[in-house]
Amino acid sequence: MYKTTTLWSFQLNCSSKAGNSLSKRDPKTQFPGFICPPSTSNIDQIRIGIVLDPVMVRTGNSNLQVIRRVQFLRHVLKFPQKYPSSSGWFSLQRSYSSFKPTIIVEPNPSVIDEPVSIKVAGLPNYSCVQAKLSLNVPKERLSFESKSWFRTSKNGSLDFGTATALPGSSYEGVDPMGIFWSMRPKPGSMDSIQTIDVTSSLPFDLEIFGADAEQLTSSATTSNEINWNKEDQFLNCLTSCTILRSFMGQDVSRIPIRHGQVRGTLFLPRTFPSEDKILDQFSCPLVLTMYGGIIRGHVIEERAAVLASKGFASMAVAFFGVDDLPRRYKDIRVEYFEEAIEAAVLAGQGQIDRERVGIVGTSKGGDVALSCVAFLREKIKAAVIINAAIYSVATTTHYKNQSVASLPVEMSDESSIIIRDDQTLDMSGLLQPDKYPDSLIPFADAPADLLFLAGCDDHNFDSVQFAQKAAVLMEQAGKTNFEVVPLDGMGHMCNLPYSPSVFSTLHPLAPPGVRLFMGGQDTPIQHIRGQQAAWKKMIQFLSDSLAL
């Protein structure tokens, strides 16, 4: 067992008959942070540590410097004043040179929607360590970071699956993937962990730090001498590793699609993910994915890439802002998506079953997906509508000789615009569908299986209300193969599981430079759980409906 090192010792002119609990207290000078060695009756020396069972002691002015140092430690390590009862105690090490910690990550590499197990062995026992997770990919403008504090076990190990993140961490409680989803973007970074190049793995750098007692004691003479915002200067890196997370599984091919007017990217699995065998002819269902946004002039491919890693052929379909497509939202022609299905089947070289086609749409992509369900009918077997309207928002939709009128986003109506304290725009009241009944998409009697996923804190669309109205319309039409799933506390940006939350972002409908508030900020844990639940529900739904 590793030997802990005493930080400071000093003399006390007091004693206790209670063993390791002192009975004398002075309200003016009492403070937690000391524990007496076990089975000691005449106390003449005390270890200074961060304890779970605080012992109040009485000291004189000569020990004021020590008090200040403990207060400093408590601030730097962000410990609360009280902990649940426990017989253990924290210590800081004077030197970590004798420790050789190792990090075990399983699996590594992994697909980005998979949870990973992270364990660290060989740390000082009962010590406080910081876990810093960083993602830096300059070419993708990605720079994210989380910092979390943990207490090591009695044998000097740390299991992220069972360890509780201490106060002051990027997240709270026990969560095996907390260090990932609690990451926040640094200045200049993109809002979401999305990339143009989904073929390259993302390198998440994990570093484990310990506090350096020598530097702490030399710098903590008085509280006025400390720059409280630079606690990292007192930390030493004990061990580190790189965790590789990818959007594409090893047996997935990426195929750019430029077919007629269609622009997009097809992802084709070569084997079943659960079995080591080659896909048979026509054995693979197809899923089209669409978003209401793009990424720096490119179609968003992450969801399609991960779906292919699950065994679906999937195609990320662009309908604006990419190559020679209109730069902004323009009238939607459903024939374009009909052609996209044909382009995917052709590029699939006989592996795609055109009789099992699904579609997943988010935001504006959701009402486009619903229009495909309404007009392509038997060609679409299943659709997932995520945080979307059931109206043709901001565009007129056409299919052959049929049209759905546009539901305008009334930016000119100042009474409906909410500008928040952080200067983001809340557009939750800008859509007024009751004034435009002809903008309703006629999907209610379509044969496709439908799944509506709606964030209860969506401030972009009133997704829950739209989904509930969809349910009423489908019931009135006699449709039974649908499901509506409200997700408590989730905002508009429903990204892949374990992804950091996005509470505001730029948007094609907003003026340049204006950020739209997306929701989820006041319920961050529910938002994260909503993303995870939505992904799990979507995969199961598509697997069942498309007979994967």
C-alpha cells in the first residue's frame, strides 16, 4: 500500500480522551480540514488533509498561517465544507515520483456513440486528483475541455464508472461518460463536435493531475497572495493517454454522391456490426438523414456515418448551402429526395434494399422528412422526426402538381421576438401556424411508421405541441403505427449521445452573427439524458421498422 506524506505538522496544547475526535471547539477559529491519527489519546500532532469527518480544533494566532493554507487548499481543490460521513481522508502528496499510474480505456478506439470504460491504477490512495479531458483539432476548429476532481480509492485506483465527481468539477455525481458530455468549447471553437472529415478519428487527450504540496505550501502564505484563477499551476501531470473516438466503424465506406441535382454522402457498411460476415445482395436498409443546418459549406455527415456503423446504409442529404445548391432555404421539391433514394441505391452496388427506406430529419430537416413521408408514401417505410414542425417552415413544398404553402418565420414582428440577457434570440414564439392552415403537411394517413422525438425545452420550435397535434391528426385519420416521445428538459439541439450540449448557435434563418437560443440550458442534465434516450429510441425504432 502506498504511503501518504504529511504536509505540515504543528503542536497543539490540547488533548482529547475521545481518541480521534476532539471535543474542544472555538466558534471563532473552528474550521474543518484536520483529522487526528487513529487510536491517539494525547494529541500532539495533526495531519493536515481534506477529511470526510471534519474535526473542529482550537488553535492560537500562531497557527493562523496554517489556517490560511487549509482555506487555500479548500478553495483550490474546490471542496465543500462538509462531506458525508466516512472513515477515509484525503491527502496531498509532497512528491509523486514514486507513483507510476496507468490508464486503461476499453474499447479504444471506439465509435463515438459507444460508452467507454476508463480506469486508472497506481495512484496514491485516498488522494484528490484532477481528470482533464481535451479535444483539439485545429483544422476542424474544435477545441473542447472538461476538468473534474475525484477521490482515489484505498488501493489507489480510480474507476470513472463508479467514482463521484467532486464539487467544482465539470459535472456532478456518478457518470461513466461525464468527462465527455460535460466538455465545453473554448473561445474560437465550433459549438458542436461535428467535423467535415468524418473519416478521421477524434483524439481526446485524458490527463490525470495531482496537486504539488511543495508549490502549495510555498505559495499559500496568505490568501491575498494567491491568484485563485490559476490553480492549474499547482498540479503535476501523473499520467495521460489518448482516447480515439470515430464517427465511422472500420467496415464502413464513405461515397460522395453527385448524381444529377443530388448532393450528399453515402455511408455503406460492408459487414453486419454484430456478425463477421459480408452483407448479402439487397440485405441493407437505407436511411436518409437531413438537418436544418450545414457545417461550413458541407452537409452534416456524423449521424449518417454512425448509423452505417450500426448496419444501415445511410445517406446524408444536402438540400441547401452545399456545392451548387441554393445558399439558403428555398422552395422544396420532394422529387429531389426521390432522386436521392435512386442515387443511393445505384451507388450501393446491389447491397441496398429499395423496399426498406427510412428517413431521419431534425429541425427544418424534420418537416422536409415529413413531406417525403406524405408524398412518396410507399417508398418511405419509416421516419424519425426530431424537434421539428409539422408545417412547411420558411419554404413552399412541391411534389408534381401538389403544393404545401410556406409557414413564415415572422422576424419582423417585434412583439414575438425575445432577446435574452446573453443577447441570444429566442424564436419560440415566431411561428404562428394557426394563421397559415395551408402550411400543414398532409402526412396523417401516410403508411410509414412514424416516431416523433420532441424536446420539452425546445426554444426553436414548439416541438412537443407540434408532435401532440400530429398524434391527434393521425388518430383522426385512423393511423396507429406511430409514437410520440416527449423528452423532459431537452432543448432543440439533439446531438449524438455523450456529445456536449449546445444551448445557442448561429442559424440560416437568423441575421448574420445573431445566435439563436436552443434551450436545455436550465436543465443541462436532462438535456444530456434526452440526447442519449433519443438516440437509443431511434436506433431501436429503425431496426424494428426496417427489419435490420
